[in-house]
Amino acid sequence: MTETDDLPSSGKSKGTSPPRSHSTASPIVQDDLLGQLVAERYRVIELLGSGGMGSVYRAEHVHMRKSVAFKLLHRELTHLSDIVARFEREAIAAARITHPNVAAATDFGRLPDGACYLVLEYVQGKSLRQCLLLAAPFDADRVLRIAKQIALALGAAHEAGIVHRDLKPENVMLVDGTAEPDFVKVLDFGIAKIHMPEQEGQPALTRMGTIFGTPEYMSPEQALGQSADARTDLYSLGIIIYEMLTGRTPFADKELVAVLTRQMTDMPPPLPVEINPSIVALVTHLLAKRPSERPQTAQEVVSRIDTILSLIGHHQGATDASESMNRIAAHSNSSTLDVNIAVSKWDGGAPIVPKQSLPPWLRKSIRVGQHRIPLAIVLPIALAVAVVALLIISIVSLVRPFSATAHSSAAPGTPSTHSAAPAPKRAPAPDPLIKLARMGDAAALRELETRSSTDLDAEHWAAIARGRARSRYWAGMLEAYGHALDKSPSLLRDEELIGDVRSATVDATSSASALRFAAERLASRGADIIYDAWAGAASGRSIQVDTKVAKKLLDDPQLRKVASKPLSVALELVDAHGCGDYRRALAKVISDGDERCLRTLRRVTYDRGCGLFGLGDCYACLRGNNSLAQAIEAAKSRPAPAF
């Protein structure tokens, strides 16, 4: 058997498609939890995803006012000891790993009805899968920096005696709002293998010969049903690096058996020739069929990546220096010193200069930064700079007496024609309260709120809004963002503002006002927010959205004028009645539609629901060609906006 993603991720992926799965189990959504207080401290806010084993919600710790991911095992499965043991194993794994690149577990227990729950760090960002769909292949520098963080996370897990066994892009989140542009969080240790000496001798949760993992990222030993160790995760990391570099996995195939067979027997297709050979060597090493032939630890991979990054940076610096010196050689024409600069190779970062025509003292070099530059290059440049400096000093010394005479002979009160230009104004130091207020510091917020509105610029108002959003004071947040937009309309591009307004739409006390604010102040992004909130409520993901206000705004001609083309297509599908409308809309979906169209498109794929006893096909007119299938594939390929 093949074990797949039965529980969704603990992160909120911005526009992420559902994980690929071979499971045929129907998800059981426990919608009655929405809005409820569970385990006496978690308020369930919205459904993030659901799978065959359970559901994941965004919840709030009511005492700490902190968002968490609340992962709940379906009640119907609590009597299956193996399933409960796997769920408990994920809790143990996540709790035992303490590392910035791993999503932390904070709580575990059972509800009164016996259902198991796990509370995890709420990770908000984009999954690596989503980023690959948007921008693959990545440049080498980005690939290495993401891979290094994954390796660091794996190293922490391995040191804790845990093997992930299902590493793939869906389980890697790239988090927003950090110093690192792509800050990695590794999720979902649900099928992790945990070495716990205190449990040796107890029955195993898995049997030899059972396949765990996702085939496209599975090591040969996993495909054979053999035991997995740390090197298994490193093989999966090699697959991910290959995919980031090329946009595809090396052993992809439509048939599951073919994927597993290729994992065990085939060498990966060669990487593109333009990829750095050191990176190619690392990927080849990671994808060795035998575990003994791969890197043996995650730390070894981290060290290799650090070396490659330094070499790439050094090579870039050397290339820039080479181009600079070639330009000097092309323009130098000295009759006393004929130096032919030929940068044909490098020795420790220094260009090789033909030495046979130079005197011994000119064959020496000096270090500049990370490079060594021959004196034959440095001396002519230094001489030229000295000559220019002497000329400037001479000119200034000649002009200054005339300037002083002209100034002294001017009539009293007459400004001098040679008066010095005013010194440039220094940029004001950033207000330290801004950072504190953005973090929700109550004292900093009070200080800013007591200032006159004329003393607050857009940055101050945005900081007040962020601080209020952290304490879920949505009405005050909307007011502050309104002032910020008045002072700086460019804030329309601020993703934090967009995300905060979207969060306010799922609060019962502020939903209507947040929706109207989005429509009145946020143009096309506001239209996206309103649709996302309305669609989320329609699918049962949130019960606190004011759907009447949302639908009324979506039907407003003024909003439709500013809506983006993909959203306009989605709204046209929602409004469609009859085959003529759908045919026209399908053509637009193929050219411009995105994931938001899938909600309607999947409904029209049903071939039942009309006629006698509902057995007739309501949309038989759409079955004559493959336009519907093309529209679905096109919509899947274009992610919806992220919040």
C-alpha cells in the first residue's frame, strides 16, 4: 500500500492547490466546530483543509490571543489504534524537534468525545509547491538557500532521532515577513519514523514491506519497503533540489508502478548544462541509489551548500573583476609601459599577467578585498588618480582668492554670488515607536494614538493599524488603515494591509465593515478579498463572513469595473445560466481564468441532477469537445491571489 496525505498541512498556503493524493477516501469535515471553544482554550476560526484522516483549522488561543493550527483526527477513526498511534507519533515528533525551520507543536490531547487533536505553530505563507507552480525553475542562489534551510531542519530532526519519510514541496512552507526572503518551515511529520529507546520491544506501527511516502520523492529503499534512515530524507531533498532547478521531478510518470521502478533503477536525466557543476555534483550525490553512496548527514549537505554558495559569489566577483580589467586593457595605450592584460585563468582570485616582459618588482601583486591585483595594473591607475587630484587642488587654490575678493566687495545685504550651497538635509531618524507599535506593544500604541493626527504620517498610521490587528481590534485597524491610505495611496501594494483586511472579514463583529472597506479603498485587491471571503463562506470554511454584504458588493457594477480579468471570469461563471453562457465563459477561462473558477467548473462536470429522478445530465451540451477539460487544467495552472 502507499500512504499519502491523509491530513492537510498545518500551514495556511496562499493560493495553494490541494496536495496530490492517491487516496480515495472522502473527507469528513467537522463543520460544527467552527466558532466553538474547544479544549477550554482554542476558538476555532476557519477550516484550512480536510483529508481522509482529519481536518485542520485556524484557531485562536483565547488567553494568549495567538493564532494556531488545530489538527483534529476524525472521530470515526479514534477506535483504530494504528491511526491514533500515528497521530500521537506526529505530536511526539513535532514536540521533540526545536529548530526555527520546523513548525513547532505546542499541545496535544483528546476532546470529550474522544477525538484526538494536535496544536501546531500556525505557518502563514506559500508552500514550496505553490512557488514552483508560479516561478519554476528557480535561480541557483535561491535553490541553494532554500535547500540549506531544509537540510538544517532535517538535521535537527535526525539529531532528535526522527526521520521525516515524506519530504516533498507540499510539506515545505516559505514564510512571509522574515529577514530571509524564503524562510523555510518544514511541516507534517505524520509518517515520521521515531527512534525511542524506551519503546523498544513494543509492537511496531509499520510492517516491513509496507511503502510509506509519496512516490515521486521516495528513496529506492522506501520503494522496496525497506527500513528508512536519515539518508532517506536526503534523497528526497535531492529530488526537491532537482525540481527547483528544472521545474520537474526526475522520475515523474503517469503510472505509479513506473515511478517506483524508475526510483529504484534509473539514473536521473542530466541537469541543464548551464547549471553550476558543483550543484550538479551535489544533486548526483544525493540521488545515489545506495544509501551508503549518498551524503551521510544533513550537516554534510549544509557544509557542501555553504561551499557552493561561497564559490558562486567568488566566481561572480572574479567575473566582474575580469571584465573591468579587460576594459582597462582595451583603453590603455602607454608608450613607456606596455602591459598586455590577458585574463585567461585565475589563481586564488588574481588574474594571470604575462610576466616575462615585466621587471621583477612589477611582477608582485597586492590584495584588494578577496582578489590579488598585479602592481603593473595598480601603479598606472594610482598615478593617474594622483595627477587628477593635484590638478583639482591647484584649480581650487587659484579660484578661492577671487571668490573671497568678490564676496568682500559686495554691498552690505547683497548676497554673494559664490555663497556656499546649503548642506543637504539629513533624513530624519526612524521613529522607534513604529516598530514597537507594529508588534502590538500597548505602550507604544497608546503613545502614537495620543499624538495629533497632523504629526502622524502613513508609516505611523500603518503601524497603529498593524498593532490593532494583532489585538483583533478590527474597527480601529480599518480606521487607521484608512488614514494611512489617505496619506500614501501606494500602500495599496502592502501585502500586510491586504492580509489584515482579509482577516477582519472572517470576524462576525467586523465582517461587513471590512468588506465595505475593501470595496471602497482597495480597488482590484479589494474585489479579490471580497470574493475570497464569500467563496470561503460558501464552501463552509468560515461561518462568520457576512455573505449578504459580500454578494451584494460582488454584484455591484462599480466593483466589477475594477475587478481583475481572472476575477471577472470567475464572476461570469458564477452568473452563468444555460449552455450558451457556459460555452462563452469556458473560452475566457482557458485564456484568463485562475483557480477561483474551479468551484463552478467542477460542479458542471457532474452528469446527474436533472430530469426524471435527477438521473439526467444538466450540462450535456458541454460534453461534445474537450473545452471543459481544457478550462479546468488552465484554471489549475493559475493560482488564485494570496492573502
